[in-house]
Amino acid sequence: MADDAGGPDGAGDPVSRPPAVRALRPGWWLVSAVIVSAAAVVAVNRRHDLVLALRLMGAVPPGRLGLAALLEALSLVCTAAMQWWLLRAGGARLRFGRVAAMVMAANAVAGALPAGAAFAAAWLFRQLRRRRVSPVLAGAVLAVSGVMSGLALFSLLVAGVLAGGGAGSAAGLRAAVLWLTAALVSVTAGTVALAHFPPVRRRAWRAWRRIGVRSPRMWSVEDGLSHLVRHVRAKQPGVRPWLMPFALAVSNWVLDVACLGACAWGLGIALPWPGTMVAYVLTQLAGALRLTPGGLGIVETGLAALLVFYGLRVDQAIALTLLYRIASYWAPQPIGWASWLGLTVASHRRARTERREPET
């Protein structure tokens, strides 16, 4: 349990408020409706290929479909394990099952609304606060897990681009990714090297704190990151302890890709793996914009088009995309909402119990 948790709901704490989330404006729903309508028009125009794709999906052995579902479940377990590790590293003591339920529920919330990731983060923040996790630690865990997840996804893109070689139409993408990778490595190496000089560290710290003074939200993030880093360094200094959450972040994406591969195996499709990896990452990046609930229409259209670009027939690409989306998006939704309902009911019961305690 965090040492500066405060009250169960963070009342009176200026930094305990969840990340700011504005109510969905009509423009969000309009953009979502336009994108989904465009995807529907594409599906109607390709209805012959869609019929062939549905026939392919109807012949999938149940055991192979079950394997895809298992891999997706393990992917979500890795996401929960990463956040659980970060919470424990920061001093919070929550059961893994409770964290896993919160991650599943947040995933369902993120997939139900346009810009759902922001609503999911705010909901998860409140759940952590109700379990007496400090606001600074809760914010830091959400920030660090997001950064690690992004870096892990980028590493898959680099692996796919390198494995695919530099020939053909992907040469420009390969060059851009390699230049970006070189820049990130150079900046990281330079930062680590300069950090060994005390004057540089002091100036960087003063600049970092000045940014925080100008923004209360940034100040909260800074305190949370400092709190988390101090706890981790007290147990084991250096970079090594951070390898575990990063490995869990990579495993999350690798298992999700494996779910895609299991769907292809069930359909009897041989995937061009380097190209498939690139298509997968680019689709995930587009879906992360959350212009529609769960990237609906964007992920399906983008992944199918990229798979065709990398050599699959149109009916195969549609079948694979739809089967993968059933396993990775639609199947976890009812489980996530059941988790959300259970956590919400438990929170209300706990709140009523705490209100009655002073009276007794």
C-alpha cells in the first residue's frame, strides 16, 4: 500500500483528480459515423470478397480458434502483469486478480467510445485511488505503462522492417524507421552519458522542475515518476529492474501478433511475416487514434488493405482481419464489462460500509 495514499477517494487532495476528460462532443460521434459509414461502403463494394471470406471463416477448426482466444487472453494478462509490477514497485499492495479485472474493464471502456482511451485512463485512475493507491503513483503507473507499451510496439515495427529488407515499395518506410531508431538511440545514449556529470544533472533537474511549476498536472506526473523511480532504485539500482515491465509490454504485443498468426493458421493462410508485422504495427498506430470506438472501421479497413499490399488475396485478408478482430476486440468486450460491473458494485458497497463505520 502506498505511503502517501490519502483518503479512499482522494478527497481534498489537489493532485488526486483523474486525468481530465472532456465530455464527448458531437464532432467525435460525427467523425466516427463518417468513418464507419465509409468502411460499410467499402464492404458493400467488396461484397463478393466478403462472401468468400465468410466461407473461409466458417471452415475454421474450433481448436485453432480457441488457440487464438487463449493467446489474446495471455496478451491481456501481460498488460495486467506490467501494471501490477509497477504498482508493487511503487509500494502499492494490490492483488493481481484485482489489477487484472481493472485492466480488462478499462480495455472494455476504451473500446466502447471514441477517444475511449482517455475515459479508460480516468476510470482506472479512480479505481486505483479507491484502493488507496496514491495519486502520484497511480498517475506514474499509467504514464510509464503507456510509454513502455509504445516503445515495445515500436520495437516490433523495427524488427518487421529489418526482417523485410530494403527492397521494393517498403524501402522508404525502412529508411524512415531506421533514421528514427538511430535518433532515439543517440538521444538516449547522450542523456545517459551526460547524466554522469553532476552539473548537467542539476541543470536538467532544475529545468524539469520549472516545467512542473508551470503546470499542476505536469507537477503531479513529475512527483509520481520520482516516487516510482525512488522505490525501484531502493531495491535495485540501474536499468535492470525496468527490463521486467518492458519484457511484459513486449510480450503483450507479441502474443497479440501470435493471435493474428493463430487466426491465419485456422484459415489455412501462409503469412508473409515481415510484411505482416509491419502491417500489424501500422494498423495498431492508426487504431490508437481512437477516432471510432475500438478503432472500428479503421483497424478492419487498414489491416485488410495492408495485408493485400503484402501479398494476400482480398478474401483472405478480409477473413483474417475479421477473425482476428473477433478474437482480439469483440470477445474480450463482454468479459471486460462484466469486470467493470463487478468492480463498480464492489466500490459502492465499500463506500457505504465506510460511511457507516463512523456511526457505529
